[in-house]
Amino acid sequence: MEDNKIHITVTIAQRVLDITINKEHEFYYREAEKRINEKFLQFAKKWTYTDHQDLLSKILLELMINYIAKEDKINAYEENMIPQMERLEVLAEDLRKSVAKLEKTEVVDDGTQIEIVD
């Protein structure tokens, strides 16, 4: 087994799964295990079911709906951000030009600005 891989056991709806994962992802697997089992118990109290597959299918459907909805929000946010980032780039370029111009300008005693020529 590679150094960054570990073997873990997770239990989902009373089914034990032995899996090999990247070490840095263990937290996510443990958190997913916890949330799925919590949702499983929640759904088991709420609905009648003939086997665990019924509840797991409902959980999967709910998770995908939430995932798709969040993905749509992120895409809309990114689409809105692109024009704003383009405007910021124009403003930053204008600011760079203004600073460069000021660096080539000297103020004399009477407050007049004169351009310094190289």
C-alpha cells in the first residue's frame, strides 16, 4: 500500500465497507458516514420501507438534488463574477497608469505639477 493510502472501515445503514483511501480524505469519509447514517435514521422514522435500499435511494436522491442546486448557485455566482473581475482589471490598469504618471510628476513650491522627462 502506498504511503498516502490507508485502509478504513465505514458502516452505512448497517453495511460494513472496507475501503482504501488517501489519508488526507479520511475526515470526509468519516463525516459522510456520519451524515448518511443520521439521514438514514431520520428517514426510517419518517417513512415506511421494505428494505434499506428504499431509504438509501431516497438519501441519494436528496443528496444529488442538494448537490445540483449548489452547483447551479456556484455557476451563477461565477458567471456574475467574470464581468466584475474584468471591470476590476480595467480599474487596476487605470490605477497603474495614474501611479506611473504621478511618479513622473513633481510638485513645485507654488503647487504646480511639472512632468519630469527622462
